[in-house]
Amino acid sequence: MARKIVWSFEAAADIEALANYISRDSAFYAAAFVQEILDVSRSLNEFSERGRVVPEFGDPNIRELFVRGYRLIYSIEEYRIVLLGLVHGKRDLKSLWENEKRK
């Protein structure tokens, strides 16, 4: 079943911040990486359960896919996929989520 892909405000801010950071060195690489993330996110409408369960949360509906060194975190709902965040794989996800009061 195809689900609608929805970007949360926080996830959109994450990808924008990452693009701005990379573009300091190369606008080309920033655009290419953002495109790669968007392509991966679009594929979730058909294959949403292919990502692993986020270990920090232990909820089977909160999953992640790795895009290079970043964790694309999303929630599976009945009719949609909500992208919750894009976090570098070396960051402490649980602390980050608590500090930013993310759901």
C-alpha cells in the first residue's frame, strides 16, 4: 500500500541545516546530497518497513534508513510516512530528541 510522505517541520529544518553546512564548501555536493535524501524518502511510500527499528526508541513504527553517515528517521502510520528527522549517525539521538523536545 502506497503511503503519503510528510516532512515534519523538524526534519525539514534538519535537511536545510545540513544543506547550508555542506554548501559552505560546495553547492554542488550539497544539492546532490539533498537529492539523495529526497530520493530515499520518496521510496518509503512503497517500502516503508525496510528500515530498521530505531534502537533508542524500540517502537516498531519508528524506523530509520541510513543515507551515508546520517539517520533518516521516520514514523509509519496507516496512510502516511512522517519524516521525523535527519541526524548524524554519531550524535546521541535520545539526548538530542529530549533537548529539542521532539516527539
